Amino acid sequence: MHVLEYNSMLFQLIWIQPSVVPMLYLGKYYIKKIKKNMSARATITLRKKPNCAGHFPLAIRIIKERKAIYNYIGQYIPLNHWDKKNRVVRKSNPNASYLNSLLLARLGEINRTLLKMELEHKEFTLQQIKKELSTDTRIQGFKELAKAHLKELEENSKLSRLKSDQTRINHLYAYCGAKHLEFRDLDEEFLKGFCTYLKNDKNLSDRSVANNLVVIRTLFNRAIRMGIVDRQYYPFGKGRVQIKFPETRKIGLSPEEIRKLETIDTLTKYEKHAVNVWLLSFYFAGMRISDVLKLRWTDIRDGRLYYRMNKNSKQLSLIVPEKVNDILEDYKQDQRSDDDYILPELKMSLSQSPKDIFGRTRSANGALNKALRKAAKKAKIDKNLTMHIARHSFGQIAGDKISIQILQKLYRHSSVTTTMLYQSNFMTEETDKALETVINF
């Protein structure tokens, strides 16, 4: 007898454990009969793929046409805690009752999903089962949450952060060497070993190591909020792993060096273009390269620039200085429409997809930086000239001239504290005067 021939009431009860269902309503015979006619079957199992601690993941194995997929519950146990014959966690495990209940509950959820698919589809594949389960499977492990985190970044077009976070998460997987990773595995000892690996094997700087830890901390905090892991396992904070960023000296160009760039006349055409892009960034309060390259002619109206910052989507309006108008004249002849890009880098973009624009922007940044180094040499500027130095240069010159509140508005920082931290390397006039006062007695 096929499963479809049973009434709907039986379908609702079929996956409840027989021991808790009165036999007068549902006999074991009927349960076995219906299960036998299912084209896909689910069973509890322990996968032989250990994590970093040498423990093995509990899972539900789904078999269809002699092929299998696995659905993990995010829990691991030592191999000797598993009863292979009865497919349960042994009582020797202190959490045996909880884990067995979790397995049975998840098995019931999956079997209800399979039954639903049997009712709705004449034929379905393992991939369709996997897709169906992914819509309601709760995230349990680090890998699952990291995957969801990266997917959100991609969907929100935060492609720069996506690329950097993906690299840092891959560093963790390379260090761990395990396909499955539980949040509780990321304890203090593990993280200290990870830091040593990043410094010695990957040759990363202290700042890069700190950035790797920030990603782990972000995901750990999210896991706590979601109830995936208890706060007692949190490895960061006072008395535990502390993330410390080393102080860096942000060195910008001086006004004299910027005047050299403004007046030099021995540059090639592309070197001149690179300097123009750098100056546009500087003139517009240290605008980021990604925003400079996206500028369109329609962004400039009535002598003002209106644009939305790529990094935080905040809107900004700035006066267009006369020096900017002089640069814009160099690009007027290539304007194809009112809404055209001002600079050439994105004019040839095959599409307006965020991924395409992000890729072209990164490529352009590399080429511009290479040209800027050549221009700096010709201008006799003995500093590492890059596009990002335009932002540092503005901060350095503005540090002793503009109030911190005005700088906050120009940078579009949410908090004045962020502005103060950013400017701490540049605001030197008062400290210099204080030093002179003390020593010139």
C-alpha cells in the first residue's frame, strides 16, 4: 500500500515516536509499512570527520537511490560515546539525554519535510531535499553561520568587506584543517595558536592578525545572540583573548608636496590622470577612491557635489572648489551623456552589477597607485604616494585647522569618537607647542 493512501491524520502522527503514541491509534506495523514506501529515508548517524578537538559530528543521514546527504545538528562527541548499534549517544556522555532528544527532534523535522515532499512531488532529487531543508534548518556551527554572514554581505553589495572577511575565514579553516567547526572549539588556547599560525606561517602583520580575530569575534557575538552558543564559552575580553590594534603612523603629504603635484608638467598622460584622481580625492575632503571613480556629471549641481558614500551609504554634499572645476575641464570632451561617469575607469563597464563595478574599481586602484609612484618620483616626493594617502593628507592638514565636529561632518563618521581616533595622528600643533613650552626654559 502506497503512503498516499493513508489519511491525513495518520500523516501528522506518523513520525512521532511509537513509544509515546497509544497503540490503539497507531500500530508499529503501520509505521513500518509507511516508512517502507518512502523513496527517501532519514537515519541518525555519527560522521567520521573529526573537528579540531578530535570529536565527531552528530548528523541525520538522508538516503535516496543509494546516495546520501547529511544534515548536521552542530554537536560533537568523542567516538567512544557513540552507540553504533542503537544509534544513540551513550550515557557515559554527560549530555546524552539532551543530545539524543535533539537528534530525535531533528529527525522528526526532516521526516516531516520528506513526507511533505512525497505528497507534493512525484519525483524529487537529493539536491531538492537539501534545498528544502536549508530553508528551515537552524544554524548550529561556526561554518554555517560564517556562510550566512558572507551571503548577507554579498546580498547587500558590501563586496570589499566580503572579500576581506572571506580571506580571514579561509585562514581559520586552513589552520583548523577540519570541515566542521563548533564555536566551543574556539577557546583561548585555540585562538592563541591561530595567532601564532598567522604570524609565522602566513607572515601577517599584527594589525592583520587583529583583523582576523575581529571577524571571529563578530560571528561569536552573533552566535550568542542567536542562542547557538552559551556566553560562558566567549573567549574574548578582559582576562581572555584581547584584540589590540598596533598604533600606526598615517603620513600624508604636506601642502608644499601637494603644490608640486598641482604644478608638475613632466608627467605622461596616464600619470597626469592618476594625479587628477588623487587631487579630486583630496579636494573633496579625502573622498575614498571607490567614490571618486563612481562620480557622475549629474552628481554636480549648482556648484555642489551630492553623492552617497559607498562604505556606509551616507549622503554628503560638498561645495565644488575652483580647483576641482579646472580638473573637470580635462574630462568634459569625453562626456557622453548627462548621467555619464566623469572619470574613464567605469565608462567601459560591461554591466552595472555591484560585482563588476567592484572588480573594475579594485583593478583601477592598483593601476592608479602604480602611476602615482612614478609621478611622485618625478615630483621629487620621497613618500609612498597612493590613492588612500589623499585621505591621510587631508586629515593631516585639517587636523590643526578645523574643529573636530566639522571634521566629523566631512568624514561622515557616526561618532565624534571615531573622528578623534582617526585624527589622533594628525593633530600635533597643540602638543608641539606644549613640548616647546616645557623644554625652552
